[in-house]
Amino acid sequence: MQKGNIGVTTENIFPIIKKFLYSDHEIFLRELVSNAVDATQKLKTLAATGDFKGELGDLTVRVKVDKENGTITISDRGLGMTAEEIDKYINQIAFSGANDFLEKYKDDANAIIGHFGLGFYSAFMVAKTVDIVTLSYKEGAKAVKWSCDGSPEFTLEETERSDRGTDIILHVDEDCKEFLEESRLQGLLTKYCHFLAVPVAFGKKKEWKDGKQVETDEDNLINDTCPIWTKKPSDLKEEDYKKFYRDLYPMADEPLFWIHLNVDYPFNLTGVLYFPKIKNNIDLQRNKIQLYCNQVYVTDSVEGIVPDFLTLLHGVIDSPDIPLNVSRSYLQSDSNVKKISTYITKKVSDRLQSIFKNDRKEFEEKWDDLKIFINYGMLTQEDFYEKASKFALFKDTDNKYYTFEEYQTLIKDNQTDKNGSLIYLYANNLDEQYTYIDAAKNKGYNVLLMDGQLDVPMINMLEQKFEKSHFTRVDSDIVDRLIVKEDQKGEELPHDKQEVLSSLFKGQMPKVKKTEFHVEAHALGENNAPIVITQAEYMRRMKDMASIQPGMSFYGEMPDMFNLVLNSDHRLIKQVLSDAETACAEKLVPVESEIAMLTLRRNELQKAQEGKKDEEIPTAEKDELSDVEKKIEAQKTEKENILNGYAAGNKVVHQLIDLALLQNNMLKGEALTNFVKRSVEMI
């Protein structure tokens, strides 16, 4: 028996292994099984070149658990090792010069990535002792056993073994007993070893017999050694791709379509990427691409390999050219990564362009599912925007689809304002904004449907990309002011009558938290609605952005600002105004007379003070002007109180307000109940 001392203390080397290389305990199984697969693959290569003359036989890698004895064994029939090779690959590679190594990286232990082949030592994450029993394939080799308890001490001795290959035996530590559970190991093997290139068996298959599960003679194989990304696309059918997708994501909807990646220069990359059906929740769709390195699972967090928007894709990428650390868990920056990212982006855009060009009908049918993905790409990746702008679509409220260029041609004649800007009208809710959409259509306008999660930031971006273009939501103003083609002309109410109407309705508006209403009167035509509620485009859009973009919360805290526009041409509004003026005449005449007199005096005082410096104006005149202005405001308040008092008992005023609120889904609770009761009474 050979005994050895590594020459460093346990406190030096193993904390680094545990802390910086294998922070996730479960990685040990992937490392040891993939090492066994590597040894098997190398033997197959030697056999193919004639350097190994023996029979290969069964090359299955086997994982066994013995809960009673507390061991996990990973066995292969690969190359095996001699005593000299154990000393070289297990002892020296890990520990020779360890003092110098640790001194060099003591301040940056992460820098050992790429410098140290410590895959085997992940075993000590879960094991108190590790045994290696191995027999080399080389003629005349003797079987040896290596044992180590994680301390600087190890033993190496000859042993009995009749078959080539290696057994790694882990004597599991007390705090890692969870890994002795069959279900736990089965889950890890399925996760990490599902597509290894050599068969991996975990015990035997079981079946129900006499009311209990019993083992059969058939191996419980956990992996598919030839997944579809390793095959030629010409050898695969549509159902093969769909079946693979169902295997990866059992509960997902059927994918829209897919891309088969296969490139060997200037880097190696294979894989299959699927376009999933994505509705409105981007976050739930992330991290569905699985990264493999020579069919060994690495991670499902592929940020850094693919652009952010492509993390919405599902599927598999396999590349030996993506640099990984020793535990194969984290990516390093590398020129190949950038090349791969650019390549995948191009393949995705080319595939979308191809579908659009060759089968536009299919593309349009899938647009609602593709939209959020394509929008996300255009928002975050400039080079993708340049490509996608040729096939990205607008969808209007009649379910018709247009490319950006086609839509510009469609609306340029009728939706260009007096300043030469193209106005894109849009709605984000067909039902709630139906009246506004209908009014716009009656004017000959086309209205886009922009109800997606990313449509607000898309609108902001497109306004910057498109020349002289503005997007305006269809309910942001009265229809005649959505696209101003010339200076407004027409008969408007005198100012004093507008003030009366405003006072009648303003005082009856409901008190809604963080909501303010501005009341105004305009001539909208006798056949249009008596009242229209609008919300200015800028502030509403800023509030929408605040809900999805950090740093804009200021807008989110501001109250919602609505305009209540009274149609002074409508017979009901005219009737309300006429009735109010008649009913309130006796009270209003003296108030209005007083306002007129005070206003006349204020104008005289202001005219007398014109051109004078402040110190040249007598104090008495200043005081009188201030007093007159206060009296005017007091009389105006009195006038508003008179009109409010009248409007409070006017059912038509309340009914008109409630109808407008109801149309905008703003009438709720007690106000809605009162509206229903009042409607019944008025009928």
C-alpha cells in the first residue's frame, strides 16, 4: 500500500473547491457521470483508430445507490487508470504546487476558472470519503484502489478487479443524506444527464407485481444518446421536432415554429430553438433555453450567450466553444460568445423573414403570438430592428395586417395634419374604446389595435424612428382634434355661456381618488354624443410607461387627468343650459351685474397703473385693486354655488355625466347603483 501526503492542509484547498467551484452540491453527480462518459468515449475513439484491440462490450455507465451503507457508485467500462495515471490525474494535477497555486489566487479565487481541472473533486461536496477502484484497458495493467477522506492524506493500493473501467464510490456525509434517496438521484440524472452520448443506467426498471413495485431485469436508462439536435434536419420530420418540444416542456402549448442550428465554423454550435406562444407575461417565459456542452447539461440561464430578447425562445443550444469554468456552471466573456450571439440573432431574423416572405398568411395568423417577441427584440437590439422592420406588422381594429411601409402608404392621404406630420391613431381596448374608434372610422380614419405588453415603449421608439410621425390614442381628444388639418373654425358658445355650462357639470363630477376632471364646452355637431371624456396622450402615456419602466415612478404618482367635453351643439346640452339660465335668472342677474361693475372698475384701475413702476402707484390704489379682485372672485363663487345648487337637483345633468363615465368604465359602486335607480325613474 502506498500512502501519500498532499503537502497542503485541508483548510487550504477544499474550502476553495467548495466555495468557488461547487456552490451547488448537486453538481457532483453531473461531473462524475460526465467524466465516466468521457472515459467511455475516449475508449471508443481508441477502438475506432485501432489502438484498442479488445471487445468494447456493454459501455453503459451505471449509477447505483446503497442507502443502507450510505454510498453512491458511478461505474464505467471506459479507459480505466493505472497507478501512475491516478498519481498524475488525481494527485498531482490537483495538489502539486498547491501552495504556490493558492498563494497566486488567494485574493481572487474565481480566477482559477479555466486553470484547474478539479471536476473529480466535486465528489467531496457530498462525500466524507471517496474511493476509486480502477483497471486500465492497457495490457498487463493491475487494478488499483485510491482512497481519500478530503484531508491531505490518501492511500493507493493494488486491488482485485476483473473488468476494465472505473468505479467512483462516494461514502456520503451525514449532512448530505438527501442524495441517498432514489427519487433525488433520479431527478438529478434526468436534469443533468438526459442527453449524454453514452447510455446511463440508474438501477433497474420497476413494475407493479402483487401490489408492490419490484425490480425487473431491464436497465433503467435515463438518457437519450442521440437527441434531435445531433441529427441532420433532412432526417427529421415535423413530428420529431414537436415530440422533442413536448418532452422538454410537457405542459406547454405547441410551438409556433423552430430553427435547427448547425454550424462548425468559425465555431461549433448545434441546437434547436423554438418560438413558443407568448401572450403577455415575458418574465414567465424566460430561462427556457437549455445550454449543453457536448450533450452535458450546463445551465438554463443563457444570458450572455444570446441577446436578452432571445431568452424568450425555448429549446437547446450545444457548443463546446462556449468557455465555462471547471464546474461548467458560469459563462466567461469570450469572442466566440459574441459571434454565437450574432449568429443566432441572424438565424432568427432570417427565419422570420423567410416565413413572412413565403407564407404571409401563416405569418399573420401567428402574429399575435410572435408580436411580443419581435417587439422586445426591436426595442433592445438595434441590428434586429433593422431586419425586423421589414416584416413586423401593425394590426388594425378590423383585424387587417400591414407592414410599417404599407401602413404609411394607407394613411398618408387622410391622416396627415396641418404640419405635415403623419398621425397614427390607435386603441388598446376594442370594447372600452368602441365609441371613439367608431367616431374615428366615421371620419375615414384607420385605427390600430395596440394592446400588447410592450406597445407603449414601442410607440415611443417608433415616433423616433419614423419621420414626422405621432401616435395618438383614439380617446385622447375629441375626434375633430385628433388630426388637426386646419385652424379650427366654427360657431362656439360665448365665453359666459361656456362658464355656465362648465359650472353646472363641474360641481357634479364624482370625487375619485387620484383623479381630476377638467370641464370644457365645444361645438361637436348635433349628431355627436352630448358628452365625451378624453385623456391627454402625453400624460396618459407617461403614466403607462411608469408602470413598466423604472425611474418613471414620478408620473405614476400623479393624478389621472381627464377632460369632460360638453357638446354645445347637442340638444340635451342646449336644453340644460337654457333651463339653468331660466331657473337661476332671478338669483344670477344681481350677481352677474355686480361682477360686471367690479370688472369695469378693475379694468379702470389696471389701465391707470399701466406703465408705472410699483413705487409710483399709491398704496390706496393697490389696496383697492386687490379688494376689487377679491370681490370678483367672491361673486364668481356665488355664481358657481347658485348653478351647483340648481345642477344638484337636475337629473339630466347627473344622467349625462354618469353615461359618459359608464362608457369609460369609470362608473362603479354606489354611483352605478344610483345611476340605475335614476334611469328607472326617468323611464
